[in-house]
Amino acid sequence: MKSLNSIISEIRIKEDKVSRETSHLIDEAYQMTLYLKELLHTTREYVLKEGFKNETEEIEFFRDIKPQILGQLIYYNKVFKIETVCPVKEGKMYQKFFMSQLQELKQEFKEHICVPHFYRYYRSGRSDRDQEYFTRGKINYRDGLNSYVFEIDHQFSTYYDSKVARIMANELIYAYLITKINPEEPSSTLLHSGESTKDIFWTDSKNALIELIYALYAAGVISHGKIGIRKITLVFQILFRIPLGDIHHSFHRMKDRAGSRTSFLDHLKLSLEQYMDKGL
């Protein structure tokens, strides 16, 4: 059985490859949907054939590994569906369309994702009931579960692994919709921190910030490397109130730079060393 880090790494490598080879988000979302669907299928075949060495491995798979694949699959499939029915490219109708999609997402969260007892358990990082939630054959129908519990593959699902996947997908879709609704000032939608952050803004080029974001992403130093580049980018857009646009293609243009491909990071290193030398 592949580890969580191995699965995440595979998906990240595929995302980067697809983003290089596609020019539109629709194409990227479609190709990633096909890839993740196949990855989920081959993972299911492996599980049904090989099983798990012990209960600990089974819990890790249904709590961490499968939700990573399924969550990304739900996300990319949703992005594809939204992008292919978007009525226009800009203007009030465009804004209204994505606002309606956000409202639908909130309603779906209330109806299908926010099961109070499990959502609190998952969000708090607890593990004392993992055996109940993430091993097969332990579904408690007295909890009043959603009806799709009767449609799941009980050999390849504990029901709650799908809940985790939907939580992950919900966060990714939310971030995507927010940047669509208000790309120029995402902070006004997500942050309510008052006057204290108004003097914080990015004063170098957008490419410099993208270089920094990719360096942090590649090093896996944010959330143990478990979140994607789009979500990290959203955080920086919010913090610095700057729209970064299509970061994938900006990054891949950097790879073909003449001279140093990491000019901004080189500048940071030099600046820090000079600052350190001042205190000698």
C-alpha cells in the first residue's frame, strides 16, 4: 500500500504536468478528473485484492489516503462542470453566476457535509473513534445518515471516508469560487481583520511572489505538504491583496528564463546574508 505522502506526490506531479500541457482550466480539470478516476479505480482493485496488513493500515487508508484521491476528484469534476456552463467571461452576469454557485456550495455543505458529531470530531483532530469511523462494517445507522450510505461500495468505503473527501473538496471549491467572484480583492470577502492589515501589501513583482509560493509548495513546508498550490496561492492573494492570475503558466515560463531561474530566491538569500553580516 502506498503511503499518503507518495499519493500526494503523485497527484502533485500529475497536476504540474497537466498544467504545463493545457492552456485552459477546463482542459486541466477534465484531464485531472480522468486521471483521478483511474487512480481511484486502481487503488480499489489493489485494496480488494491485497487487503490490509492490520487495522492501523486500514484506518490510515480510509482516513487519509482515499479521501485525498476522492476529494481531489470531486473538486476537479466540479470545476469542470462549473467552467463548462459559465455563461460569459466577465461582467455582472459572470459575477452573479459564481455567486449562485457559492450559495449552492453552502447549501450542499449544510445538507451533506456538516454532520455535527463527525464534523466536530474531524475538525478537532481527534482519533479516539477512528476504529468506528474508518474501518469497514462499522456503520451505525442510528446516527441518521444521508441516504447515499445505501449506495456506497461497502468493500471500499466506511461512509465516513467519503465525508472527509467532501470536506476536502468543499474547501478547494470554496477557494476556487472566491477567486472567481472577487479576484482583485479576495481579502474583502474572506478577511475581516479591520485596519491592522491595510498596510500589508506586496511591493515586488507578481512573478517574484509566485516564485516564493512555488518554493514553499515544493519544499512541503505548509501543512506538511498536504495542500495544493491553488490553496497556498489563495492565502497569499488574501494576505497581500494581489490577484496572481494563472500561476501555473507564469511558473512554467520561469523555468525557461535565461540565467538564474530562481532570481527572487537568490535575492532573498543574498539580502539575508547581508543583514546577518551587519551584526558582526
